[in-house]
Amino acid sequence: MQAISAGTARRLALAAQGFGADRYGARVPAGQLRAMLDQISVLQLDSVNVLCRSHYLPLFARLGAYSRNELDDLAWSADRALFEYWVHRASLARLALFPLFRWRMEAARAHVWDRDIRNWRQSSDPALHVGPSAIIEGMTRISAERPRLLDEVRTLVDDHGPLTAAEAESNSPAGPAGEGGRMWNWNDAKIALEWLFFAGEITVAGRRGFERVYDLTERVLPAAVVKGPAPDRETAQRELLKLSVAAQGIATEKQLREYFHLPVSDTRQRISELLESGALVPAVLEGSKRRTYLAPEVPEPAEPQARALLSPFDSLIWNRDRTEELFDFHYRISIYTPAAQRVHGYYVLPFLLGDRLVARVDVKADRRRSALVVPSAHGEPEIDRAEVSRALAAELRLLADWLELDEVTVQRSGDLGAPLSKAMASIGA
């Protein structure tokens, strides 16, 4: 069993996630977006739009000023290379991964509802536990109150798709004679659509604003992907775990599992099989008793020259315990924290420099003023604040240009606020 130092583990993680190479300037060459998506496999989606939609940020952090329209085309055009699904929570994933999640979709189709939501997780297939609890609770209720609703909504999409949840409600059939009203409300329509989406029967054809537009999966994705052969559950999970370790560089069992939210018991068995076949290699981090895993024959990574602001939903820092273990950086997202309890701000991005997370930067886009605003900036202990401020100022200017914002406004809150403001002034930003 190999012993891996913390520095080597950080470099393995960064290299696996596509950090370290020089980023591109005004235009990212054709094919680089797809290559990076091949490497990390998945982009998490989130509705927060304080800076920009979070799924755009990871590719900027790795590649530089790419075209967001190009990513939109890869995700939602007729010639798409990505699909939406519950991969790592709500996500965009490479189209080639669709067959590897058919076992999860089939588990959803085969599910028999427990009428008591409190017993659902004990009685259901753990493959379904990645799904949102509000949808599970809603379907538990609907299965008792309106057992034919899924068939009705599926027929509605077949007849009227593509449509949004609001359009599904407005196109719902009338209720029984004499009762008036509609057969279901918006919430029930949304719940049914989301469960059919989880089951793979419908998918996201596109977005209006950020609202999902649903249609039958066979009308959206290529037939070879939807109707073609798919591996069985065990084979698919082994492939997903190999993709997980390739995308993380080094990972514990829990970290391997959570990249694609695989069931606990299944993951343990699949890891045992991959170790036996030599597709995984055990290792241990120096100073830790926890077993970790590597892909076989991974070369020693070079010292990275990374510089990036990381989305809270970036796959490098999804697992907060791993972030703390590798980078000695305790990080929690602050957008759900009451204002009086926030320490570093509202939408706080970790700042990666070299192979360390060196600062926390609260940022927002003021589109009315065409300004990238930094309400506060805090440095980590024992950093060179002048050096970090200069690097961060350059990164903020690059980010503002990419978002087509004219100015960068740094407020002097936080221990890095004053030196960062000075560094911004020195580059004329």
C-alpha cells in the first residue's frame, strides 16, 4: 500500500480536475471544452445567479475565457453532447454516461411507493436516494391521492411537449364533471414531471431563462444513446467508480461514491471487485489512517501553476471534508446562512493559487452598474498578502472581462480588502 504525502495528494487532485496548465486568452480553441468535460465528466447545476449560473464557472476556472454560448449549445442544442440528470445532484453530464445511469432510471420505474414517507428510505432501493426529498415526499402523497397522475402527465408531454411545469399545469385536463377546476395543480404537475425525469422517461429539452423545458427522452437524445445497449447495474457502477477516481486523482470510499452518488453497499462491493482486478490501487495519506484509492500507474504530477476562483459547486471542492483534508481549508457555503451569522460574506468563492486555497472572496455581479463587486476578501493564515492580492486582482479583472462587466469594485472589508483594493488600482481596474 502506497503512502501519499499531502502535497502529492493535492497535486493529484488538481491534475485530475484539469488545473495547472496555462489558461487561454480571448478564445478557447475548439474541442477544449469537450476535452475538459471528458476529464471531469459532470457539472453541477444550481439556480443561484449572484455572479453567474454556477455551472459556467468550473470551465472558466480551468480553461479561461470560453464562450458560455458554446456550453449552452453542448447542453441544450439539437447537436448536444451533454444531458441533464441526477448524476451528482442536478447536473449536466457527458452524453456517453447516459447508459451508465439506466440502472438508476429503471430502479425509479420499478419503485413501489411506501405510503409512509418516514419509511421510504428504509424500504426503497438506495439507488433512488440521490433524488430530491421534496419530490419523494410529493410522489408518496400523489401515489395515494392520484395513482394515475404519472400516466396522465406522461401522456400530456407526449401530446404537447416540449413544455415547462407551468405549461403542464395550464394544459392539464379538467376535473371530473361538476367539480370544475383542474385535475392537478402546478405543484403536482412539477412533482410528476420531476419523477418522470428521474426515471429517464422524459428529459430536459432546453431551458427558458433557467426553467426546465421537458420532453420525451427519445425525442431529445440520440436513439443510439436511449435505445442502445446499457451495462447491468454492477458493470455500470464499476465504470462510474473508475471515472470517479480518474476525475479526483485520489479519493476515499466515500469520496469515490459521492462523485456520482452511488449506493453505499453497492460501492463497497464494486471497490472490492476493482481492487481484485487491479483497476484500483489502495493507498494511505501520510498522517491519516483512512484508506484512499488511486488509479494504477498514475504519474507523479507536476507542481501546478493554477489560479482560479472556485464556484461553491465546483467538483474540486464538492466534498468539504476532502477539501479540508487536502487543502487545510474549512469551507461552507454561506448563501443559506442567516446574514448575522456569516463570517466571510454571502457568495464566497475560494481562491486557488498554485496548489493551495489561499483566500475567500465574496463576489457579486452588479449588472445595472456593469460592475464586478467584491464586498469582502479574507486571506488564509501565513500567506503573502501582497502576492496573493496581485494574483487575485488579475483574476478578478479576467473574470469581469469574461462576464462583460466594465469595472471591478473592491470594498475594504476583510483583512485582504485593503491590499486587494490597492492591487486593483495598480492594474487600472
